[in-house]
Amino acid sequence: MNTVEKTKNIFERKPFVIAFAVIASILWGSAFPVLKITYSEMSMAGDDLYSKILIAGIRFFLAGVLLLGYAFVTMRDKMKLRSLRDLGRVLLLGLIQTSLNYFFFYIGLANTTASKGAIISSLSNFLIIILAHFIYKNDRLNRNKIWGIVFGLIGVVVVNLDGGLTGGFKLMGEGFMFFSVITAILSSFMVKSYARTIHPMLLSAYQLLFGGAAMLLISLNGTYDTLTMTPLAGGLLVYSALLSAVAFTLWYTLLKYNKPGEITMFRFLIPVSGSILSAIFLKEKITIQVLISLISIVIGIVLVNREDQNKVKNQG
């Protein structure tokens, strides 16, 4: 490790950046089969919107409480938000990142396969690269990035061709997954900006807490007479809260210290791990469409990431 690397924050050093990004992505990937199993264990119908909002609210509110508890022990003197502006920012982020994003995500995932949902979610990776070109002067598009985006888009389109364009696409399924992609993109750039003045752990904790609380308030309009809470469902709910707390904190910290167009590349593990774990635990088939999509997305990731490696060689 050279002198420059030694002076960097741990979240700026390439080996740690890769490790943390991979861990966060695998955690998020595991959410796809976990949610499917939770729905089944609780006897939740695919069109039971309020139940899904309730589960999401419990998950994220609990994740926020866990993070705040950890922050209270480890950074008590930095717990408070410094201004009403910061309070407004975490409230807005909680609404977009947690409430809206996962409203669409939970309902969409319930009405499509876990593998397809995981791959559609990867669309945000490539759109972030495009938008970063216009937002950040040091994160520009180039030939490799453009070809990488093309392969990524091909992967997203191909996975929706099983059963035809009409039979393979549902507004409440794939459509809502696309809406969740839009909110995920918006929140990524919000985090990059907000993390300059708000500690990433607190940013993650408060947005999870506020976003989860908003979903719980909405869920009060539902009735839950048919829901059942099994030990497995309860355990998976706690696990989903923990994975959210860890993954969001890692990712927010990485966004604070790195270019969005660089670390976003490692999120390819979300659809890959989501599809593989779904095949293992849900017995879902890895169809030829899913396989082609995964290969195409990984090729796109490699192409985009190659640009960074070339820069290192040229600077060496």
C-alpha cells in the first residue's frame, strides 16, 4: 500500500471499498427471497397492499431504532442533527428512499418473480452512471461506460420477454419495480449531497426511522385478520431489519467518500445474488432469459469498471 493509500479514510481505500460494497450488495440481494418467504409464512395475498406496507414499516422502523441505539453507544456526542435544514433533509430522504421506494418495491416484488425483480432493480445502476455525467465533472461518460450501459439495458429488456411483452409485464409487478428504480436513483444523489453535513450513520438511521414511521401510519387503514406470525416469519423480519441497517449505513458512507459512478458498479451482485439465492431457497428456475440477463449485466459492469483500471495504469 502506497503513502497516498495510507492517508486515505478506510472507506476510500480500494480494497475496503470493494469489500464493503460487495457486503452491502449481497445483503440487499438476500432481501428478495427473504421477502417472498416472509409473505408465504404470513399467508399474505399478492394483492394485500396494506399488509406489505405494514411489514415494510416494521422492518425499516426497527432498522432505524437499532441504528440509533448503536449510534447512541458509539457516538453519543454526535447524535443530534445540527439544524432544521438537516431535519428536513432526513425527513425528505426517508419519504423518498424508504416510504416511496419500498412501497413500490414491496408491492412490485409480490407480483413478479424474485429473480426478475432483482434484475429490474439493477437498472438504477446504469441510470446513475448516465446522470453522474451531467452532475459531476469528474465522473464523465466514455466509450466503455456507454457500452456497459447498453449491455445493462439489454439485460433488463431480455428478462421481460418470457411470456411476451404483454403477458410478461404487469403494472403492479414489473411496473412498480421500475418506479422503485426511479426513487432509488433520486435518493442516491440526495445521499451524496446530504452526507457532507450529516454523519452517514445518522442519515441512514433517521431516514429509516422516519420512512418506516410514515409507512406504519399508512398501514393503520388496513385490516390484518388473516395474517399469521410464525417463528420463521418473525426471525426473517428481524433479519431484514438488520440487513437494512447494515447495508444502508455501509452504502451511505461509501457514497460520501466516493464517486457514485464508481461504487455503483459493484451493485451487480444484487441481481446476481438475488437470483441465485432465490433459486436455492424458493426453487425458482434459472431460465435462459434470466441467465442471458445476468451475463449481459455482468459484461456491462466489467466494461464500465475497466475505465477505472485504465486510469490507474495511466497514472502509475
